Amino acid sequence: MKIIMSIVFSFAIAGAGVLTVFFALTLKEETADALTEEAIAESLTTKVRIQVLEPATVEDSLKLTGQLIPWKSITISAEANGNIEQQHVERGDIVKAEQELFHIDTINIRANHRQAEARSTLAEQELKRIKGLQKSGISSPQALDQAMSERTFAAADLAATEVRFQRSVVYAPFDGVVDELFREENEFVDFGTELLRIIQLDKLKAIVPIPERDIVFFSEGDKVDLQLEALPDSSFTGTIYRINPSADRATRTFPVEIEVDNSNAKLKPGMTIRATLVRQHFEDAIVVPIYSVLAMENQRFAVVEQEGVAHWRAIEVAGLQGSMVHVSSGLEVGEHLIVKGQRELRDGQLVEVIPGAAE
């Protein structure tokens, strides 16, 4: 009986050992399968960095090159013949409106004016005498007519010499600067001879050619940001003063005049300027880094992350702002835009978001 019990106990121990080995092997196999699936899943997951899309204000701007010119520029010509007796200005002088610039043959004109005054006075006195004689019945009607005619001619001659005298003195038409001096003192000039050019510099015009496809976006009174090409760090503001009603036939652009304050006299006519004109403002717009946009067969795409999965989105681009792209459709505020690692992704691929900014 003891022998039988020993045999049964031995078989029980052996069976338990077999079961232990079986369960151990099964657990090891299941653990290995789990580790293999985790490794495969990890190998299929791409690490990415994202940017949460937020609303932004976008300005669709146009950058053009133009030139500064004087606000006013006038070439003054002689309105009298004769010698330049006096010259009161030199090139570069600042002048005020109504300031005397030149005297042309004023000595002769003054003499002629005095003679015309004397003739006019004499004709007036003669007319009075004839009228008195006529009342007495001594003078004839013909004598009265003659006296009246002589008075009229004398008055006209006097008026003409006054005009000649006024024109013999050249005045500045506005506050400005003598830009060019064409004639000098003691030179003889004829009627119409150019004497000097005066320009107004306390404000200037920036002339900028706007393409016909863009001109519809701009109106008089619009503000314009300006920079000097010679001083790229400088900036100032101008206002559209006039838009040419017709396009230049050669360039198909519309010349636009921009009023620029120059009360500090820092700007000079002839300087090249760079103008930034804003075509449109977009509120609550979406702007993304240019490197996050993918191009394929004339279509642009962005990749977003949603619950650990990458999704390709076809997008429409409205314009560029430096290194940023204004996206008009295809993305929504609050979405997770993938900004690093997107170029290797397929639509629907698993991704892991890691912290940090894109390089």
C-alpha cells in the first residue's frame, strides 16, 4: 500500500512540474508577442512637433519702388526785355512768397512810366479846359472829341507802363528753394527767357507706379509706409494724394502721388523710396510658417495632428508675409499643425507629439 501511494505521489509531482513548465512557456510567448506588437507600433509612429493655430491679423501688402520729387516746381521766365539790373538770390537760397528775385530794365521802365503819368495828367487837364470853353460856346465839338481821345490814349499808355513795371520785377510765387539759376545780374534777357527754378521742399511727392491689377485696392487718403533706399533703417508715413486717372501706355501702370511731410528737410528730391501699400486687411486669419506647407502637383498641403494621427489637408494660399503664409482655406483655428516631421508622413499615419519648437 505504501508503495502504491509513493507511485501516485510521484506522478502528481511530475504532472505539476509539466503544468508549471507549460504555463511558463505560454506566459513567455504572450509577453514576447506583446513586446513585438509594441515594437512594431513604435516603429510605425513618427515623432513630430506641432503648432496650435491661433487667429491673426494679416495685411496683404504690395511693395513698390518710387522716387521723391518736389511738391511744387516752377521755372520762372522773364516777362520784360532788357538788362538784369538786380539779382537778389543765388542757387540754394530759401525764398518766401512775394520776395523780389530780379529787377529787369526797371530804370528805363520807371522813366517811361513818369512820362506816361505826365501825358495822362496833361490830357486830363486839356479835357477840363476844352469842356470849360465849350460851356462858354468857344470850343467846337470836334475839339472836345479830340481831347477825350487823347485822355483815353494817355490813360491806356500809363496803364501799359504800370504793367511793364510790375513785370520787370520778378517775385517768388511761393515759399521754396532756388533749385537752378539760369541767368545772372547784368545779362540781357528777352521776353520768355528762363531765369530760375524754384521748388517747394517742406513737403514732397513720392511717385509710385501701381500695376493695373492692384489699382482697384487703393484710394486717395490711404496711408503708405515708406523707406529710403539709401537709409534702409529709416521709415516714415505718406498719404495717397492723387491717383492718375489713366494708365501709362508703355508700362500699363497708374502713377500715384504720395504726399510726404518734409518739415525737417531730411528728404531730398530724386531720392529712391520703397513704398509698402496695404491692399487688404484680414482679421482672424490663419498664418503658418512657409516651411510647414507642402507642394505636390500644383497643389499645396498642410499636415495636422488629431488624436495621434496625421491628416493631410489641401489648402489655399492667399499670400506671403515674409517667412509666413496666409492660408485662406483648409485649416481651422485651434487645430494642431505639424511643423516638424510632416514631410515623411502619410495620411492616417500614427504620430507622437514631442514638446519643443520646430527648428
